[in-house]
Amino acid sequence: MKHVTILAIEEGLASSITIPLEMIHAADVIKRIRNKRAKRSHFVVASHDGEALTMTGGIGIQPAVSISEIAQTDLIFVPALWGNPNAIVQKHPQITAWLATQYLAGATICSVGTGSYFLAEASLLDGRTATTHWYYFDDFAKRYPAINLQRKRFITHADRLYCTGSVNAVRDVMLHFVEQLFTPEIADEVSHHFTHELKRSYESMLLASEERDTHHDEQIIKIQEWLQQNYQSDIHLQTLAQQFDISVRSFNRRFRSAAGQTPLQYLQEVRLEQAKALLKQSNLSIAEIAFAVGYQDTGYFSSLFKRANTITPNEYRHLVRNKLFNVETV
């Protein structure tokens, strides 16, 4: 099991620490319930000196260690900062230096909101895409002009560096990391406990395939977002291309180049992912699910589903429901 470090920084938002901590703890509990011989995962809360500190709102946190005690870690979470992020970063040069050292040693780093200022100060984001809290977009862009700031993305990912634009987006990133650190089944179960949705969100689905989704074609990103929000509609790709003021030929070429698949393949993938969630978590009939995700022909939907998953929708429903997590005591 890889080592995970969650940084605690005074004047940070406690929720940007507790959400990752609680979700990875839940994943660890589920893992050990399913495998009684599995060892506990390695995740710690650390601060610059290991001393107790007070977060925004007066919430006290007692870190387990100081960053100087962590020689190497695999995944680091940098919390969102309340107030002037630049002033907080300047107070903690040792954190900036430690992050740079850990990244060069192979660590993956995820910043929450204005926590991205630490990554920017360490020059880790130079020449890469990043985001931060919307309120500080202009300041961030002015201070760090070498960074490709994405003002319309809630999550960015480039070369083991993740940035989120809000605390809410942390949940989506955590589902991605839980899937990597544990299993897709455990990630689905954690999602079931920590979200109110019947499906994995668009942001977490974007992270599911790093190679496909780290492209930087903003127009194609907008089209992907539109497809994610309107997948259940009767979609004609020629009309969609016109809607985004792009020729059909250019649309197909740029989409394949950016996403590694055709627009139709992408749309089918989105629809089938929603169908899988409904099969697992609803009592809708196969025909109702097919219609809900954009297919009026149940037979065609079933054949697509089987081609993509090797089993029929009914077989998938039976399989995943037999694996649903039952709460027990560890």
C-alpha cells in the first residue's frame, strides 16, 4: 500500500483535510472488511512542525508527524487556504521546498483550491495546466504567468500534479485516487457512501483515463462537458458541431486527436457508464434504463452494453448487486 500524506496548514480549511482523510479511511475499512488479512493503509496528517494547530473556524487538528519526519511519500494533499494565500505561502517556505523535493522523488501532489499557490511557488506548475479558487484567478495569473491557468475547469491534471478549484471537487479527485490505491469496486462503494448522486460525477469520470483526458483542446473539452450533461438527449453530431461553430470534419478530427476516440464512441461510453450506475443502484427495468441514457431501442442498447462489458445488462445487475458492501465491524 502506498503512503499518503495530508498536509495541515494553519489558516487552512479543515474540510479540505477531513474529506480526503475520511474517504481514504472508509476505503481502508472496506478493504479490511473484505479481506480480514489485509493490513491497514498508510496515511498520516502532517504539518510543518508536527505541533497542534487551529484551522479556519477554530477547528483544532493534531498532526501525527512533521514533514521533516517524512522521508518519502507517494501521494500528498495540500489544503485550501483561507485569506491571502500568498501571505500564507510566504510564511512556510519549508513546506514549498518539501513539496518540490517529494515531487522530484516521484510523489503525486493534489492541491485543493488556493493550495495550488504552494505548487506554483515551488515552480512545479510552470508550463503546465492548473486551476485555483475562482476568487484568486487574476492574482494567480499575475503572480505565475508561466502557468496555463484553466478558469473553466474544476479539476486539472498534468504530470502527477492535480489542482481543484473548490473543496467540493476534492470528492471527485478522491474517488479517482481510491480507485488507484484500492480497487474500482471499493471506489464505487466509497462513492455510494459519500455522494448523493446515482452516478460518478463528470469530474471523476474525466480522471478515470489519464491518457485520454489530459488533452488541452478547450473547445473539445466544452463539447465533452456538454455531452456529459446532455447524454440522454437525441444527439446528432452534425448538429452538435454546428452548435459549437466547427465543421463536422474538423470536429471529428480534433475530437479523435484530443480524446483518443470518435465523438460517437465517447457518447456511447458516457451513456453506458450511466447505465451501469442505474443497474447497480436503481430498480428501473432495462427498457427504462435504456431510455434514461438516450436509447429508445432496448435491443440495441443491450447489444452495445454486452459488446462493451462482455455481459448483458441483467447479468451485470445481478453481478454487482451480489457484491454490494454490507456494513460490518472491523
